[in-house]
Amino acid sequence: MFSKVLIANRGEIAVRIIRACRELGMQTVAVYSEADRQALHVRYADEAYLLGPAPSRESYLRGDKIIEIALQSQAGGIHPGYGFLAERADFAQACLDAGLAFVGPKPSAIAAMGDKAVARSTVKRAGVPVVPGTEGEGSLRDEELLALAPQIGFPLLIKATAGGGGKGMREVRALDEMPALLLSARREAEASFGDGNVYLEKLLEGARHIEFQILADTQGTVIHLGERECSLQRRHQKLLEESPSPFISDDDELRQKMGAVAVRAAQAVGYVNAGTIEFLVDKDKNFFFLEMNTRLQVEHPVTEIITGVDIVKEQIRIARGRQMRYTQEDIRLNGWAIECRINAEDPYNNFLPSTGRISHSLLPTGPGVRVDTGVYPGFEVSPYYDSLISKLIVWGETRAEAILRMRRALEEYKIVGVRTNIPFHQNLMDSHRFMGGQYDTRFVEERFSMEAAEEGKIDRSDISAIIATLVAHQQTQRAAHIIQRGERDTSNWKWLSRWERLQR
Ligand code: MV4
């Protein structure tokens, strides 16, 4: 059984994985690019090896070199983190062929879920609801797609079978615009994935993006760890995640139903290790399988915080062939967790990536606060990788307490040297729609602007606290009661207790 793990990643997630290994008493091997000589993950690991030049293609995507380093350093397993090689079935297979454990699912499960059309038909056969669309897994020609489109109905979406991240996705409002959109979708998919194959799905408008965390061991036990609300995103980049989802938080029956379906979807491909089932949920709480992510996700901490399960440690135990330490009945959701992704980017300039040396930094601490970071004062943020520099996660007994705590933590957090999206998160925490949990996947792009948020910011927290209470409960009689009372004292504590009284 292996006791040394190579971490095939960088940044905050590499540090996160090293910490889990350390707690398990396992040795760690880091790999790094020329841009990451001074990186935190290199310092934290027991050993570190240079992969090559900064561009990912020449470093973190060099699966051959990474396997070679694992063998030389006598690591017995490779943890891929997220991104880079995490969802490459060929890499997972190459690890197994070299006699290394891959801390993740089997190559066959990665491949089945990686092809979105195969994933759709596989889970559908297992009784999982999917959005109406084209059936089967082979490639369809334009004439066939054009003939099927009217049966599915408009508006619809063209999606790349190799897809993910919205690449190669096109909205089609009418049949006559479809040939041109098919052409551009195929071109984009070909350029992004080297595969121009596409399929069709009916477009669900104004839906929420809710995902379920799955854990499965090699003995056949599959459990879910509840959901995460991931609708707050911009251009397919998530900005904030929370658990539970405000949309289903009070509906445990729906949660258990979706969770059971998520487990069934994972079982349909013989899934082992940690994974995530993404659903779209419409206003009427109908839910549909969207895709499965066959990796550890950026937002896994919100689930860890409310379940108490260390997902990364559990991943490693599972990869060592151990039985899971939990059954479904052991899993309880306690309180509320929110994660803000802190990116080196300028929210006042179209979220343009920001690079440079971090000269000073002060991390928020104290009760209910966790920061997963890959940087420190003196570190140079380079343009070669994604702009995520840390994740700020808070826990509260209730959603309101978590929001107030996040406000406090964002205020404490100081980073000098690069621009960050912290001001964006601060404005978001003051947004009435966010406070009321009333947002879908279009919210940030269509209804939120930094300028509008900052107009009349004087006295913002008190005013917004009252309005949040009202917005969240505008349909209820009890909310009307509060308006009539017209109380003036609106300190955070009063707001909190009032909101919580209303939510009971
Ligand atoms: C959809 C959809 C609406 N209807 N499918 C976006 C990326 C890819 N993972 C799937 N995506 C979507 N698929 C149907 N049938 C809306 C989206 C979508 C979305 C999904 C999750 C999170 C954010 C999103 C933002 C825009 C569109």
C-alpha cells in the first residue's frame, strides 16, 4: 500500500492535498514549473521536482514527466487535484500502467462522463432525469440535428460532446439560424477539444445550478454529502458557492431525492472516489442531470465545513482500498457555509487578470473562518495559470450568520500588490438579491454591476439589512408585519435575530 503521494498540481489545491497527506502520515512529492520555484506547495512538500517552463503544456500537463518523477521518487500514488490532468482518462490509465495509484475514479468512468452525450445516455438508462434532447451517443450530422431540432423544440442549446465550461455551446432560438450556429459551435469545439462533435438539449431558462458531492469506495458503498449552490458565476467561472442551497435548504425531501438520483448516476458508471453530479433545477424544482465532474472540485470546502468530512483524506483512503468511514445515515448537514473565490483580477475593469508581486497580505482568522491559499507576501502572481489565489470559506449556524461573518472576514482580508475581486464579494454581500437567496446563473452578468452597487453606499449595511429581510419574505404575511412596525434600530444583531425568527 502506498504511503507517498505525488501531487500533480499547484497553488491552493496542491497545498490542501499536502495537508491531508500530512495528517494521514504520508510523504509528499511536489512538482513545479519555472514560474513556481518559490510557490507555497513547493515549500510545504517533503520533496519537490522541476517539471519545465512556465506554460502548462510544458509543465503541469506533462503527464509523462510527472509519472517518471513519481517512479523515481518512489511515490506510490498521484493526486491530480482539479484542472490540468485531473479529467484525462489517458493520464489515469498511464498511472495504472506504471503501477501507480491514481487518486480518482477509474479511467473508464472518466471517459464515460467526459463525453457528455455518453454521460447523458448512460445515466438516462439508469433512470436519472436528463433535459430533453438528442438521444444516443454516436455523432450526428448537421442534417440529422436539423431534423431532430423541431421535435425537441426551441429555444435549444447546441453543446459539444467533449464540452464543459460553456465552450462550443450555442443558444438557438429558431431553425433558420441553426446551420450557422452549428458551424461555429463545431469550430469552437474542434479548436478547444480537438473534437467538433455536438448534441442538442432543450434550453432551460433561469435555472439554478445545484451540484451534489459524491463519495464512493472500492467496496461499492456510494454516498452523497448534500448539495452546493453554484449559480453565482460569471462567464462560466464560479465566484461564490454555498451549502446548503438557499433554493432547497428547507426541502429535505427534495434533497434526499436529488441525492439518491446523484448516487444512481455515479453507480451507472461504476464510480469510485470523489465526484460531483451537476443538476439544473427550474423554478418548479424540477431537476435534470447536467454533467458529472470526475474530480475533486474547487468548492469542496463548503461541503467539508457542514458535514465534517475531510473529502481529500477520504479520497486518499479510498485510493488505498480502504472502506469508507461513513454510511449515508452518518451524514448530517450542520449550519451554513459560504465560499468566496478570491481571484487576482480587477472587478472595476471587466475582471481583467492582475499580476505582480504580493507585497503585503493579512489573512482573516477567528471563529468560523477558513482560508485555503496558494500565495504569501513575496510571491509573484504570474499570468500563466488561472487567477484563483485563495478561497475564503466561512461557517455560520444560519445563512444570515454566515453572511455577516463573510462580511467581517472580507473586511479583515488585505492583499497588496495585485488587484483582487474582494470588493466584488463585498458588494455582493450587500446585494439584496444575494441576501434573499434570489439568484440564478444569469444574476452576475445581467443584474449586477459594481457601479450600481457602490452608488449610495453610505449607510449600506443597515439599509440593506432591512431590505434583505423584507425581500426574503415579501410573500409572507409575517414580512408585512415587520414593515408596519417600522423599527429604526437595525444593527446586525437585531437584523440577524429578526431574520432567524422569520425563517423558522
Ligand atoms: C444548460 C443550460 C440551460 N439548459 N443546459 C453551462 C456550461 C455547461 N456545464 C452546461 N451549461 C448550461 N447548460 C440546458 N439544457 C444552462 C447552462 C448554463 C450554466 C450552467 C451552470 C452554471 C452556469 C451556467 C451559466 C450559463 C449557462
